Amino acid sequence: MLALGIETSCDETGVALFDSLRGAVAAEAVASQDDLHAPYAGVVPELASRRHLALLAPLTARVMGEAGVSPGDIGLVAVTRGPGLAGCLLAGVSFGKGLACALGVPLLGVNHLEGHIQACLAEGAIDYPAVALIVSGGHTLLARMPGRGRYEVIGQTRDDAVGEAYDKVASLLGLPYPGGPAIEARACRAPRAVRFPRPLIASGDLQFSLSGLKTAVMYRIKAGGGGRPPEEEIDAIARGFQEAVLDVLRSKTMAGARRAGARTVILAGGVARNEAIRRGLEHAAAGMGIRLVCPPKRYCTDNAVMIASLACAKWAAGERHGLDLDIDPGLRLC
Amino acid sequence: MPRSTRAVPALRRALDRPAIVQQGVFNMAPRRRRGRGAGEMRAKGRAGGEAVFRSSSPGETRAIGARLGALLGPGSVLALHGELGSGKTCFVQGLADGLGIARSAGVSSPTFVIINEYPARIPLFHFDLYRLPGGRELVELGWGDYLDRGGVIAIEWAERMGDLLPDGHLAVTLEVTGERTRLITISGKGADTLAEEMAGP
């Protein structure tokens, strides 16, 4: 079956065609912020739902053209129904409904967070139980997975998400947006690291807190006189910040894995693109005799391939939605 | 009723009573202290509609937020100002405590999603304009609807709203005065009376 996936939970507009028989992507497109920022000469988040709406039809036509399929070949329309921004979700779900209605094919709504985990499943069979760490600009959560498609959230952030902390620390350091790649590059070249606190690392539970770490960076900059620190100091702060983040993520994830008796650790979400975090978790998991699975870097950030592929799995498992499908901006993983 | 006249009803009710202008500095911490290791929390009322608090930890910032939250009525709008790391989200976590929202609801940073909603008797709508260039996008996200939903609206980076902020809103400014210490100024019509109420037993 050929599924058309639509992802509009936040900034990215994603459309993809996924062939469930071959288990392969037929074509995909993500309208990245970079493409769209150019005309505005600055960073304008793609928040407005009308921008999703303006992009969905041309992206869909492009994807179908690239895959060489006609509308009649599509057997399922898959949309992200939450969590995310209400207006943005509504744009995708409404477009999906219209398409499903016009094509006379079923519509299936899926959970964006589960989509991120789905992006890992193409990397081979997962041994359960597993624990999944989802880290992105908007989410930081740890879930126990007794089996495929079953989740129990065992930890999440009390304040800032990891990706958000990267962006804000980058902003404090005068580094460009998005902050993840900028900080990673600076950390890589730093010969020394500033020592920062590891919030909640000894809390005994699996909750995260990144806000205090951001504030510690702010104090460090102020102590140096405020303003943009010297380049070498920026590097050292970036490395120190990244080491603190990795330490906390590693400690909580491995504690979660130990408690869950996990055989696999799944790492997903936009921050999973970070090489230091991937390697750090991989190393720690290997030390426990556990395999770390994470998606290829291009599928860590928001995309529609994970949505189409997840919907195919859900469809095969018997899940059905009607055209009365509603968005759920606060949808949880469970 | 025009929006401007009902933005902070609790304050308006307070204003119907004879105003007590606080002189000097008084301790507001004694019995209902919520934060850990609470040092001093002081409120200083000024005739100009301003209440000033000193916080020496995130726990105290949260406790001051809780004191304020407990006094707010439906339709209240709070504009939060302060640099990165000054404690805006922490203050809003306190507001949620004061509104009776369970800690398990997990009030976290809304930077990425722009708006988080927390249902309660008086719901809390937590906005964050950090990623928005201006107020126009906020209108597209349904700002007008939120004003009509009878909740408390708290907005981080509210300076980006421009003239969208309703008359009668309260401004909360968090100033970093040292490691862990913050000067929290609540200003707007009725803030001096509010300082009195927040300091009460």
C-alpha cells in the first residue's frame, strides 16, 4: 500500500510517500525553515498555519511527481494529529481530510512523538523491553517500551527541552540559530571545558531540568564582564555545556534502562543528530551490553516519512479513523 | 464589556476597597512560605502601583509567583519581562501552584510550542513569544480567543506583543541582581494593593 504522510506539527512542512509493501520511501519533501527564511531576511519561525497550507499542495504535487505516481495509487492518507501547535496541526489534518475525501481513501491520524520512535524501527529489529529517549526542540522525555507501540513515560523535563536549551545557550553566546550544530561545532574544537552543574543528576528519579544549566551559562558570561566572550571562552563554554547535557541524558537514560531491564535504547528527535550525544549514549549502552538504535540523521528532525510509515504499521494493526478525526495539541505518548 | 475593563478583575475588586499604600519594606514570608530554603521575601509597596520582591532562589521566585497566582481572577493578563535565565518560567510555575494546578501537570517552557494550556477552575494559558518576531503571528495563533476564555494569561517575552497587550494588564519584571538573586517588580494599576494582599497571612 502506498501511504501519503503529512507532518505539520510545528515549523516544518513535510510530505512523503511510503510504500508499505516494499518498506521503502517513494519520495519525500520537507520545506525547511532555511528555504523559507530567505525572502524574510531573518529568522521567521514557520508558525503560521497559513504557511503550511500554502506549502502542502505544491509539496504534495512535487512528491507525487518525483515518485511518478498518480492520485489513484495512494491507498492511505496519514497525518500528524498531535502533539504540536493547534493551528499548524489543523492545517495538516484539514488538508489530509480533503485529500482522503477526494481520493476516496482512508485517513489515519498518528502521534508525532511515536513518529520519532518509528524513525528508528527501520534500523532493524528492536529487542524489547526498550527505553526511548526523545530529545528535540520541544520535547525531552524518556519512555519505557514493554513492546512495540506500547509506551510508559518514565521521565521528562520540568522546564526547558534539550533542543531549546541548545538554542538559548547559543543565543547567550552570540552563536547562530539553530543552536545545536553551532554549539556542537564549537565544542568539537575546544581544548578545555568549563565545568557546569548537572541538574537533577543525583535526584534519584528520571526527571530532567535544563533551565538551571542555561542560567549557569548566563552567570559565567556575566562573570566574564558580560557581552560576547572571547572565542576561546565561547568554545570552552560550548564544550562544558554539551558535556553537562550529555552527562545528564546518559545518566538518566541508563538508569531508566536498568530499571526497565531494557535490551535496547532508542534515541530519537532532532537533538539525536548531535554526534557527541549519539556516541556518548552508544558507548554507555554498549557498556551495559545494550544496543543503541537511532535514526539516520536526516530522519531525526521532523519529517513526513516517519508519519507515513507509522500510519502503515497502525493500519496493519487495525487502527481506523473517520473523517471526524480531530487534532490533539496536547497528545501524550501512551 | 470592552476588554480593557476586565483584564485584572481581582485587582479591580481589591481597588474597590480603600487602598492601603505600603510604606517601607516588610517581610511577606512567614507562614505560607512554599519554596525550599526560603530566605527573605520582601514586598515594598509604592504609591505608583508597583510591588517589589526580592528572591534569592528559584524556589522563592516560584513562591512569589504562587502568592500572586492565588489572587488572580479570570481574565487576568500578566506580561513577563526578563532576560534568558531570569526565572520567567519558574515564576509561571508558581502562578500555576497558586491557581491550584497540580505539580504533576508539569508546567514547562512553552518556547517551542508558543502556548501551553493547563486546565483548572481558572485555567492557565502560558504563552512564550521568544521565537516570534512580533505580535502579528500571535493573532494567527488565536490570541483573541484566549482573551475570551476566562483564564489567567501569562506571557513570556511580552515586550514583543506591542499594542496587543490589553489595558489593565500587570507587568512582571525579573531582574538578575546576582547569582541566584532576582528583583521582581510587579507593576500596573492596583499592584500596590496587590503587594498588601500578597504579604497577608
